Amino acid sequence: MQSSYKEPNELGYYGEFGGAYIPEMLYPNVEELRVNYLEIIHSASFQEEYKGLLKDYAGRETPLYYASRLSQKYNTNIYLKREDLCHTGAHKVNNTIGQILVAERLGKKRIIAETGAGQHGVATATVCALKGLQCIVYMGEKDIERQAPNVARMKMLGATVVPATSGSRTLKDATNEAIRDWINHPEETFYIIGSVVGPHPYPDMVARFQSVISSEIRTQLKEKTGTELPKAVIACVGGGSNAAGTFYHFLDEPSVDIIAVEAAGCGVHSGKSAATTQLGRPGILHGSKSYVMQTEDGQVVEPHSISAGLDYPGIGPLHANLHATGRGKFLSATDQEALDAAFELARLEGIIPALESAHALAALNKVQFAKEDNVVICLSGRGDKDMDTYMRVMATS
Ligand SMILES: *Cc1c(COP(=O)(O)O)cnc(C)c1O
């Protein structure tokens, strides 16, 4: 067993995963960030501003809610960490607030980001408006057509949305465009990455920004139950940022079970899935070594999930290490199981979850807990953005 699962080594490796696999042209940018990020984050002025914005702008701390009817149904004690109540409707803003403050301290005036469904694009456009910084969001042309409300939000917030027209015209093509932009404008540009992925130090930096989730859980659980440590923490994993935040302060507590839920789409082996740890092999994607869904000859496979936020062919290196070492238990939930869990939460607790978060809830049907156990599930986001999908389900059932 290694001493800590939380932090990578000096080169950005969690076990055998991570690192920084980048084109030479990007080396100065990534190196500037690597050399400075910890000192910036630990400085008193950063901490004061970051904590102030989390509280007064994002609406933290978010509640830890004892879900009594859900608990009764599963015969255990279920607590929901309400990231759905954050400004912009999900945990993503914890990270974009942190990164915009780092960008500002590095003197960067131009912010770029990639987005799939538009959630990270909206969270980035939001903090750019907050700071009066230029914001350019790369988004696949196909995603722009599919996600009109988020495109409108980004534009209303003052961002420029640039379509990625190559390849499958989705997230990985948008990421390629953002990297190209960064290479062409290295001096003035900061690239805000939306999950615990990318070259070192991004996975570590994003995990630290999201770790506020588990820090609050420990304090809140202690207030409610007298103990800081639950039996298990459960979160869905796309790239893995809400999961990294939920797990972070429990990773080195061996008594706490770490449970990650990936998207199985139409079924893990259906050919339409995003269950990376079950289908992927070690490889390089977007600047770091991790599990990647790929063909025999290394072509990245197009993933599928009903939830756009989990529709990613990789997984952050922190999670790859949790999987490889057995510290984390990796489950998957199908589109249908997630839908069932979303409707169940709506009817039992009056909370409509994001489809991503519904995958975490679906784990309750896959793991048996004892009556006295305390189980914490991260409700990463709210379901407003998924109402089209929910309406289609109701129309056909
Ligand atoms: C983006 C998103 C996710 C997936 O991203 P992670 O980095 O894996 O957390 C999960 N839930 C919601 C609500 C999201 O918007």
C-alpha cells in the first residue's frame, strides 16, 4: 500500500498513472503553472479570496442532507452532499473559481476552455464575467447543435463560443482545438481544464480545488453523527473531479470504502458505453497516462452515455491508481439504471438530480449496506439541464 493516494509524486504520477505528456511548444506554459501553483494556492491572499468567493458567490458550504425516505427504502443511513445547490448548478464552479484566481495571479488576461455538454464552458464563462477577463470556449459543432441552452448561457455571459469542426465534432475535437489555441497564444493565455485530467499539475490542482467537498463532509458528518468517517463515499466519474473532491479527505482513511460509478451506457459490452476502467487500457490521453478506451491500434473510441458529463473516453490518473491498487471500488450504471435512480430520488425526496449524479445513486442497488452504516453520496448537480431527456422518458412510459 502506498503512503498517500491523494497527491502525486514530483513528476505528477499517482502510482504508474499521470505525468505530463505534452508537445514541446506547450512546455513553457505547463512549466510556469507547475512551478507556481502550490505557492499561489497556499498564499494567504489566495486563500482569503478563494474562500470568500466559495462562500458568497458559489453558495458554500453546501448542505449535507440526511435523506430519510431514501434511507428507509435502502435500510441504511444515506446522506446527500448537495453540490446541486452551488451557483451554476453543479460542483464545477469550485474548480473554475480556483483556476481563475491562479490565472489572475499569473498575469493572464485571456482564458480558454473546452466543453462537451457546455457545463464546464458555462462555469468558466461565469468566472470570466466575474473577473472581467476575455473567455473563449471551444465546443464541438455537433455539441453546439445539441446543447443550445448552454451555448446561449455562455454567450449571455460574454464568452465567445468557437465550433470545433474536425473529426467527430465533439469533446475530444474541442480539446484539440483548445490545445492548438494555447500553443499559438502561449504568453497571455490560461487554459482552464474542467476535470482531474490533463498534464501535471492539472489533476492535482483540480483535486485540491474540489477537495472542499470532502472537507465539508467530515465536519458536517461529525456534527450530525458524532463521527467524521462514513462507511462509504460514493460519486459518479466522468473525468473524475466531483469524485476526487468527495473522496479526497477519505482516501488515506482505510476504514472508508471509496466507491466510483462510471457510465455503462447501453451496457458495458454493448459497444455504447463509457465505463473506462472496465473497457480501457493504459494509454496517453490529453496529456497524461491513464486508462483510455481505445482500439487495438490505439485509436480513441467514441464513448456513449445518456449523460453528457460522463461521456468521456478517459479517467483522471488519481482514479486510475485507485482502480489499479484496489483502493477504490469501480462500479458502473447503465442509462436505464440512472434514469430509474433519478425518478426515484425525485419521488422520494423532492430532488431532481443531474443525470450524472443519478449514476452515483444507482449504486444503492449494487452494494449492500448495514442498517447502522452512514453512506455519503455526492449529488454533483441538479437536473434542470436534463429536463428534455426526462420529458422524453415520461412521454414514452
Ligand atoms: C461535468 C459533470 C460531471 C462529470 O465530471 P467529473 O469531472 O467526473 O465530476 C458530473 N456531474 C455533473 C453534474 C457534471 O456537470
